[in-house]
Amino acid sequence: MKKLGIGLYGRNGHQVHGLLRDHPRARCTAVAAWDEACPEGARMHVDLDGLLGDPEVALVVFCSPRRDEQGGHILRCLQSGKHALAEKPCCMDVDTLDRILECARRGPARFHEMAGTALESPWRGMRDCIRSGAIGEVLQVFSQKSYPWGDWRPEDEGVDGGLALQVGVYNMRFAEHVAGMRIRSARMEPSAHPVRAVSFIMTFENGAVGSAIANYACPAPPGWSGWGYDIVRVFGTEGFVEAVDGGRITTLARNGCRPEPLISPPDDSSWFDRVVDEALDGTGDFPWTPEEELRPTRWALLAGGRA
């Protein structure tokens, strides 16, 4: 079976080298900006130019050393004719986001962000429940994304995108991709320690409202049971559905019915597999258009003043 040649650029984020071990349709052929031993069977390039010039690389996965340079890296990749998959936020201003979308729209190279959150448990179960109409029309969305603080987190937001972008984008995905709402406006309020906590206020195209918080305030294990503390709660005209503690407890509560646990189906086929399938034979079967996929990133950028 033909395998897609993957190039890995950088380790600043959720790089996919672990997913490539024994992958049936893809293999790592080359790396660059790599700070550890080269994966078996792959070549080590000194820079992005070497990776883009490698004829065995068909798709590059970006976890660029600096997130504020990643948008330019993606554009160079697409312009070279190679597909691209990128850690969030894929870039750090709306103009670059529009250029990436336009470049991918012209083709032939395709682009995706690592945006499969809503296809994973428990968010997939919530998404399916809301789409079924079980809670009626959505009135309000609340979400929380909390990670631990550490002195290893960069003070320079250009390194990882900063709290509002690299964490806040999840809040926007919860609203758009899980609750199925289209954001009409979003604004952000930082705390007195802006690197540690932000709040968002949103309105949606159907007239509903939403709020969200993102922070680096969750106690690190063993002070807390997991690495983060996520909550998503969606209220509708007929009840509400929620997932707390990252999905450990999920509940559907409807008018006239006793609350019941929300059972999420198994995770959908992985986002990475969809990207591979699309690059190989055009059958990625994505649930959103490219513009819809990147609307959460766009609104995180706008709310954070990155127009």
C-alpha cells in the first residue's frame, strides 16, 4: 500500500511522530528544527528549505519553534505544492490566516489545523446530542479550559501563541464545533496577570450568548486528577447537556425527564487519519469546510486583538 511521506517541522506542540509508528498509510521521511534523535528511516534537514526541497515529503506537520513565525512557514509550504497540517494557533494574525486559506483554496496543496477536538469523547457525544435537537434551540454556551502554570511556560507569547490563542481557541471550538453555534462577536478581558487568566464574552448568529474562561490555574498532578480541568455546558430551550472534569462526568437534563448520563460514542476516525486520507486520495471526509474549521482560530485572534 502506498504511504504518504510526512515531514515534521519543529517540536513546539503536539507533533505527530508517535502517530506515525506503524501507521498503515503514512511514514515519517524527514525532519527539521528537530531537537532529538531522528526518527528511524527519516532524514534530518538543517532547515525548512531542506524539508520543502525533499521529494519524498508530500505533507509537512508544523509545530514551529516560534508560533509567530509558523504562518509564514505554512505559506511557504503550500506555495511549494506540499500539503500542511499545523499546531494551533496555525498563525497569529487574521491577515495571515486569510492568506493561508486563499492559498489552500487555490490548491493543489491542502491545509488543516489540528482541529479535531469535537470528534473526540466526550465532546463528540455532546455535539451529536445538540445536533439531534435533544435540548432544543441553544440559548447559552459556557466553557472552561484550565491548564497548570509552570515557570517553563514562555513569557514571550510569540513562542506558543499565549494563553488567549493556544488555550482560548479551545473555548471557540467548544462554541462553534461542539455546540454548533456561529460566533457573531467575541471580546476578551484579561486579568491583572494577563498571562494567567482571561475571560471571553460571545454572541451568536441565532441571538444566543456565551461566556468562557481560560487560565493557567489548574493544580498540576498530583494536586489535581489530570493535566487540565475542562467544562462545557450548553443550555437550550428544552434542557441542557454538560461535560465536566474533561468528560469524567457527562449529563443530559431535559424538561420533564430525570437527568441521565450522556454516553459518548467511540472517538471518530482520528483527525490525522483524515488529513492523510485527503492527501493520498481526496477522501478526508471532514465535517467542516476549511473556513468553518478555522473560524474558532479566527475568533480567538479577533478577540485577542490580532486582527
